[in-house]
Amino acid sequence: MDIVIPLFDRFEPLDAIGPYEILAYVPGATVRFVTAEPGLVRDDLGALPVHVPTAYTEVDRCDVLLVPGGGGIRPMLADPGFLDWVRRIHAGTRFTTSVCTGSIVLGAAGLLTGLTATTHWQASAELESHGAVYTPERVVRHGRLITAAGVSAGIDMAVSLAALLTDELTARAIQLTTEYDPQPPFDSGSVARASAEVIERARTLG
């Protein structure tokens, strides 16, 4: 089982690394990172250089495509070659997925037109500009297409995806192995529950 995650300069680290940690435990799965030009890519926070040895053009098919988000998605949205690659890969996947603003890439590739989809709450209007209908759900599935909301929602999506790729027992075992048992100290992880003051402060963080 081949799982491919394209990286790019200024990718959101947890968007990619969170699902990678989960999906790498799927029996028989190989998770590969790819990029436009093999070499170092840096995360959106600036301190996590990742060496990616494979160009996305070297990949002709995969079982799962997982597109993360981050501040660096702009060049991908403006790259017809990359968007065409996403469309071609999607044609043969078992699942095509995204985390955070990665759904905007799927939208720009024409994969979400007319469908409900999710993304980071601050990017909802941009997602809709590409033909999707934004919903604030944490994970949204339409057949082979799965989108996850911002950043940490990718872990939820990956656990659900692990169940689809294997079975619920295996997914539950992976959840236990990674001890994914979220008990946040504050109840402000969604716009629906955060105060106006918290929302305003969040808008200043990046």
C-alpha cells in the first residue's frame, strides 16, 4: 500500500507529520514524501527542515494521496503541472485526502466542485472560491475524497482512514499505540466554542 504526501516550502508540520505517524502503522503500508524538486523543504514555522528525495513527477500512481496545507500552498495553486498531477493521481487512488488548506489544492484541481468540504476555519472563503461548499465539520468524506479541518484534525482523519484501509480493530490498535487520547486543557479548539477574544487573538498568530 503506497501512501504519498507532497511537501513544499512552508508546509504546516502537523498536517503532514500527524497523519504520517498514524498511517505508518497501517500493516503493509509505505508512506512516501515527495516534492517539486528533491532536496530540503522547510515547514511553515521555520525550524523543521525535511530532506525529500523524491520528485512528485516520479510518482505515477498511489493508493492514498494526502495533501497537507500551510502558508506555502500558493505556488502549488499557481502550478498547472502540479494540479494536473493531482488530478491524474486521484484518478487511480483508493482515497484522495487533505488536511487544513490542502483542501484548497484539491479544490483548485477541480476535485471538490459542488461538494461539502472542510479546511482551516480562516480559509473557508478561499475554499469556496474553488467550487466547494465549506462545512465546519472536523472530517468530511465523499466516497474516495476525504478532507480534514485545520492542522490537528489530520490525526482524526488519519485514524478514520486507517480503519477504511484495514479494519476498525486495527485502527483502534493504532490509536492506542500512538496513545491518541486528546484531553485538551481548554475548550477553545473550534470557532463554535471559542470566545470572540480568543478568535481575535488567533487571527494574529500567523
